[in-house]
Amino acid sequence: MTYQFVQPPLKVPIRPRSAEQYRPTRLKADQTYLFGSTHIDNGGCSYYRILFISQLLSQIYDQALFCDSRIRFNCKELFPLLKSFRLQRACAIRDLPWFHDVILTAKKQYGFPVIYETDDILVQDDIPIHNCYRDIFREGAEAIPVYMNGSDVVTVTCDRLAEYYSTRFDIPRSKFHVIPNYLPRYFFDSYDEAVILDRIRTQQTRRPRICFSCGPSHFDVRRTGAGDDFSDLLDWIVVNRRKYQFIFHGGLPPSLEKHSDDFIRIPVGPFLDYPRVRRSLRADLFLQPLQRNVFNECKSPIKLLEAWAEGTPAFVQGLGNYQRLAPEACFDTTETLERMVGALFADSDAQLQLIRRNYARMKDFWLDSHLDEWLQVML
């Protein structure tokens, strides 16, 4: 189909709504609210589950105050003021004395709830062997149930992850509260129809740019021989490495090193630079392969949402929450993937309509509209 640059007007809203439209209703104007947390790092996990929530609430409410720390929270002057305390991804035995002697002691004295937060499986036996961070969680099976049982609520990203922990550690399912990963609009919403139209228009005169945007945990960087998330796609990538311009943002599978001159490689960088770098790649399609295992079955469909917010198509391995959210974007075999990619780049008008539909779906996934879900457990 010949691409026509002139298109009908965009039918989905692309301007952010006002702060008043986002405003939750749980905080009273005549009270001050102090929330505490200890988060794991300065990467995506902490931002999606702790820091973005704090930032948005504090922007909307002058009376919402946050003390978010990467070190063990131990400010005795603040404990009497806390509305709640959130503990993210704790899985080490060495922190249990602090959890018992400081956090739970203060909880008993002042009555604030303790909320354990995790967005992943943190038990070594159920983390794929190829995952380079697997050994970090060798104490998870022993320590995590202590943290979860000592907390009032456990927040997770999906039902499947709640079921995993509930079954694995015999913890009542009612203790788990599911809040999906939502994207803050101010950080991820970069939809620009003019940029999209120009990108699609030029696809006929160059190699389409297909990007794998993921970190080294998806590759067998230690060369264990166990296979990794890319194992099923390696032959397809090699065969098509001159038909498409493949971009590896975050690392390259070791098994593709011998063809590295055929790929664009972009290293891992600071998370706060993540959306800008992704936009700079000018990708026509994002791909996320995933090995079929319980670890990946419990993942949130974040790779779809990030791409939709940018106005870029994305295809993913057909499992877990990806399959439930967007089965039309999922592939199980390279034959299916080949058909999907070919169809995407063969019909420019259909590609644009797909991008528009996916961006319109983001109205259900902007964090700005879901702050009440977090406040429900934080108060």
C-alpha cells in the first residue's frame, strides 16, 4: 500500500489533563501526611514502585511529605509522624535485625502500617540460571517470608506474582494488594504525531530499525549454556541482520558477538535518561523476547506500555501479562514474528492506526490517574 502523508486528524487526546483532574480524594486539606520508605536503587524498579508515586503526590499536595531513602530508615524523630512505611524488595538476612528492632518496634509503638513492596520474584531457585543477578537473591527463600509476615500489606504488580508468593510461602492471599505498574505521564508521554508520520514515511527508503531495549539480565552473560530470553530468536536475528537494522539498547547477547559489526549497540545508562535515549534511537519497532518460565510469567507488561507511550509499535513473547494485555502483539515462534513484522512494515496506514490505538489505550495506564490506588494502602 502506498503511504499518503496527509492523514485525518488524530482522534486521541495527546495533551496532559490538568492536575485537578488527577487529584485523588483521600488526603484532607487540613492535615499533614508523612510517608516513609526504603527503596532498593535509583533504577526503574524504585522509580516505578516508590519514587514516581512520591513525586506525583507531592506535586499535587503540599501536605503530602515523603522521606524516601536508599539506606535503612532509622530516624526516630519521624516515626511518630508516619502514616505508613514502605519497604521495597528486601530479601537479605542481614537487614532482619533492623526490620525487627527498628521498623516493627516503631510500628508497634506508633501504629503505622508497614507495606512490603516487590515487583519481581526474588527467590534464587525460581530465577533463571542465565540471569546475572540471580546470586544476589540467594537468601530470598529464607528472608522474604519474614519480611512479608511482619508487614501489614504486600503490594505486587500482578495477580500472578501475588499467587506465586502466597503459594510459595503459605501467606494468605488476602494480604496481597495488586497495583499494576503505571507510567507517569510527565516522564514517558512523548507521543508526537508529526515525528511518527515522518518515521513511517521514511521506512520505504531505508532498513526498518528494530530495537531490543533490555538489560543484561536477559542475556546469558556468564555463558552458563542454559539459554536465555533471546535463545529462540538468535537464528532469526542472524538471518535478518542485513534486512533490518537491529539495535541492542542495554547489551548484546554473547552468542551474537561474532556478528556485532552488523548491530547498533547502546550501553545501559542512568534511568532518568532512559526515555530520552529510547527516543533518540528512532526505533520503528521494539521487540521483547522472553523465555517461558515462572519468573517471566510474573512480569508486568511494561515493555508494551513504554513503547505505546512513545508512539512506537512493540511485539513481545506471548506469555503471562503480555498475552493477557495485548494478545495481538504477542508471538510464540519466529515464523509468527516474521509474519507480524512483515505485515507491520508492508502497510503504512495500518501501522499508523495501530500506533494511534495503542496510544489511546494508555489512558488506562497513566500513573497520574491511579494515585488513589496507592493511597488506599499507604493510609
